Amino acid sequence: MRVLFWGTPDFAIPSLGALIGEGHDVVGVVTRPDRPAGRGRRLRASPVKKAALEEGLPVLTPEHPRGEAFLNALRLLDPQISIVVAYGHILVPEVLELPELASWNVHASLLPELRGAAPVNWAIARGYETTGITIMRMTAGMDEGPILLQREVPIAPDDTASVLYARLSELGAEALVEALGLLEAGMVKPREQDHARATYAPKLDRDGARVDWRRTAVEIARHVRGMDRIPGAWTTLDGEAIKLFRPAVVEAGREAAEGEILVADPAEGLLVRAGQGAVRIGEVQPSGKRQMKAVDWLRGGGALVGDTFL
């Protein structure tokens, strides 16, 4: 099968590798343009671009994937099918309909739940017990197309977004290969989604990642695990931002103001009062510094009992 592959982050790399490994003819790869990154702000290629160039594949990096010139470039590649995995840009109908076998997406949720840009993060932050992968035909509506195949996985109580992201990345590659085999053999028919059951997973931003200490300890722990590692759940101490990692729920805890530090001991760790219960924080990352164990931060005088996170 002649495949045009679309993807940008490392989440998409296993799917690209699986297509090549199964003998599909990847005629080209479309990814986002190089972006400034790091302290030097030098241009950096996307993970998918790096992987594609290593395989000797043609790479397109349009700023906006539309317009007649771009469509002509796609026509020259003559794909039978487009496979989109975390590309990061909405595709217009002319692009979606160009391949004879349509355009298909590897989406990291069990649609129609968690449509949108950040399904892995919100599955954890909202307390889902299961999630998965959906292979769906792309339409003009965001993640609204017919479903070809779904595969489910449990979410462990201590899963972070980065851990679940990696697991779903591999599952997505497996599901994609299976779905294409079924599609080629004519053994599966896409089914329409139940749009009444749709929920949404909006794009993450810094404001949304801030910890609200008025919430319960369970909710805060889910939020911290769900925002890991980008953008990272954060709070402030004495006006300075600090990211939080590896939370654990403590049901008890003395009465105190929400966000007040109950324990700040290099031996016992960092315990913070929530709206209900308390949260033990395993690791922190002060602004401008590396991520470290909370006990090491406390050993260096990072916080004291009675200080308050805001």
C-alpha cells in the first residue's frame, strides 16, 4: 500500500516504523516545520522528520498544509492512503480526500470519549480507569469520523501521562498495522461514532496546569500525574514557580489552610494540605533548575512547615 504519513512528535515514530516494517511503501512524510528549541534557540527538526530522513524518505514541512502548490506536491507522491498520527494541524477536506483510500488517524483514546489534542493527559487528570487507541477515518469534524478499530488498555493508579503516552504509542502502531490489514482484506467496515457520548480533551496550556489546592487530594494527584511532564503541574512558593511530580494521596493530615505545607523534612518528605486530605510530593523542579527529589530540595532549605503553595 502506498502510504503518505503525517506526524510530528515521538508518539508517531512507532507507527511510522511499523508501516515500514510491514512492507508498506511510505511515499512521503509530512511533519511540522523545524522550530527554535533549547537555550540557544537553534532550529530543531521534529522527531518524525529525523526518523524519516534516517529512512531516506521524502519529507514535506509546510507551515500550513493547504493550498494548490501543496496539493500538487501530494499528488506527485500519488498516495493510496494517508495515515495521521499526532501531526498537530487540522487538515482541510481537499487534503483528507486526496488519497483514494481516504485519510485515517491513530487517536489516543476510545472515541467518542476524549476528542481533541491532549487525550492522554486528560484521561489521567479526570480519573479514567481505561483508555486506548482508536483508528478512525478522518472527516471535517474534529475526531468525529467512523471507527475502524479500537484497542483498550487499563490506566494504573500510578501512571503518569509520560508513561501512558509511551505505552499508547506502541499500542497505536500495533493497532494501525492490524487495521490496515483488515482494511486491505475488506474484513472490517467502519462504524459511526455515538456523538451524544462525546467528551473533549482540549490542548494543554500553562494556566490549566496550575494546581488548585482547593481540590481534593485525589483530584490534585491525578492532575499532577496528568500534566507530567509537559507542561508540568505547577504551583508557586514565595512568588516563584515550582513544578511538582510523583504525587501520593494521604487521607489524613492536620487541619490547615489549603496549600499549606504540613511536613517539610528531609527524612519524611514533603506533605501539602489539600481541600480534602493531603498530597505527598515525591519530586519537584524549582524554576530554572533541574528536577530533583523533594527530600533533596528540602535538605537545601527549599521549604518549611507552614509555608503555603499558591
